[in-house]
Amino acid sequence: VPSTPAQDDDPFGIFGSPTPVTAPLTQAPASVSEAPAPTSTTANEAHDPWAAAGFGAPDIQQATDISCNVSDSTSEEEKSIELDQNSLPKAGEYYDARINAKSLGAMFYTARDLEDTLLYHMPTNVIDAMGTRPIVAYVAEDSAAENNGVHLGHCVLSVNGSDVSSPEECAETIRNCPRPMMLRCYVMPELELSPAEGNHMVKYDTKSLDAPTSSVEWKAKYVVVGGIIAKPWMLNMYYNKKDYDTAVKETHMNFKCSVKVKQFDLRGARIVLDDKNGKPNTIRYPSEGKVWYFITILPHKGYPIKISSETLDGLEPVYSATRRFIRRDMEDRYRYEEKYGAPTKHGYQSAYSSQNRY
């Protein structure tokens, strides 16, 4: 991406970076605020990475870490797959998308780039079969891609009849292709995505682990764990999806980010729940007439972060993404301590430090 693109360049014309960016926002957001007050860490936690990550008995009475009780295992025996004439899983589906707009509003990565995140639940043999083909890893709201059925996890095979075999080639071909253009796309069989973002009600400015006593105390935010423009350990909150799209666009154009974002570091964090079976906490507000579900994240520093949704399905993407990172982070901390002794603040080599994920 050129560092000083012309002002009239199509912002989404540059979307299609083949590999995840290696740093958070290249320019500081217009307003970034940290969690206000530090939360103390006990002496036991300082030397016990399991406790520090929440995989032991938390200091909070009746709190249970969900990572102890909920399994993300994908170790089940994989079914064999049959390949079609294009060397793709035969059970997948093909379709064509006609794009008239100049901007597609999508970004592409390889399936291997996404196997620990967006494609976390997809079988390894399907990931292998996709090779280096471009997979849609980001779609802007109300973009040409979204409006024409080109969704997350779909694979672009050709542009106006010209085969594309990598994210780089796909992005370059789309940029230079005359409109209207035809995209030949493919959807993997039984596609199951693991997004790490969504609209939520949040609370992060009090010491309490409990939900607010009134529904009006929550704030509406678009929450993203990791994502296209942040490190995997960052939990970012935007005013809405449109602001997140703006941040993605401006960051990839090397522009100063003009939207406000609230940022939290998940390294050394843990998730605590009241339920010992790993179920999210619940609260019922008389004015709402329905139960809200929420989780509480205890960061290494700062106040607890409460994230809620009116449905379990709505809470699941951010909940699962946070849990996966915390478990991976804990494992890295534990391995580091076994080899080098107790780490200092973030002074260990996380598996995420040298690899970027979607």
C-alpha cells in the first residue's frame, strides 16, 4: 500500500493485502483511552501463570473461569473429502457475482492464515485443499461485496474469467479490472465461521464484576478481538461497524485514524463467570422484559470489562475469540515459565508475537 496515495484513490481498491498486517493501527487513533484504574495482582498470581490467566481458582469468590470448563477442541477425526475437477472439495458450491461498483469492499487472506481464527472450526483437510487461493476475510458494511453475496469465508477463483491463485493476485486483478466484472466464487462445504466481532452492550469503568443495576448504564459498542488492523491480543471497541470499516480503510491507506476506539490488552487476562459450568452470566432488567447474557474479563491492568448481548448466539463470537486467545496466552506463559522462570510483565514469548492472525 503506498504511503501517500492520491486523495481520489478508491479506498477499497487497496483492500486485498495477502497477509495480516504486522502491527496495530499504523497511526494513533484520534482518541484512545486505556482502562482507568489498575487491578491488583496477588503474589500467587505473579508466579502462577495458570492462576494469572484464570485457569485456577480466581481470587473472586464464586467466580469460575470459563476456559476450565468449555472446550474448543477440533481434534475429532476428520472425514475424508473428495476433490472435484478444480482440486476443491466436491461438496462445495460455486456461484457468480456481478460487480458494477469501483470498490469491492473486501480483503483476502489464505485459508492457512485464517485457520486459527475465522476458519477455526473447519477441517484441516479442507484448509489444505484451499491452498493459497484468496479467501474473503473482511467485508465492509453495505459494500459491493456484501450487497452481491460475496461473504466472509468465500473463495474467489477468477475475475472476468482470469484465474486468481493468491490474495495478492486477486487484489491486483480486481483493482485493474474494468467494470462490470464477474467474480467466480466458491463456498467450502459445511462452512462454519468463527468471527471475532459484533455489536454489544459494554461496561468497563467500574470496579464491580457484576452487571450494572440499570440497563441505561451500558454503552453500545462494536467489539473486535484482534481483527484486520490490530494485534491478536487487542480488544477494540468502536462506536459502530461503520467506524470500524473507516478505521480499516484509513489504516490500510496509511492515513491517521479519524474514529474513536477504546482499546484493552488481553495478555494476562482471564474470564470469570458465576456459573461453574462455564455458562455466561445473566441479568434481567424489568424495563427490558428479557434476560441479558454477559461475560466479565479481568485484564492484567484496569477495571473489569463486561460485554453483553441479548442472546447467547450474539455473545458467542467475541466470547469464544477471547477465550481462545486467553487459553493460548496461558499456554505460552506456562511454557515460558517452565523454560526461563517466572516472566515479568508481558515478558514472555507468545506464540502470537511472531505470527499475526485475522
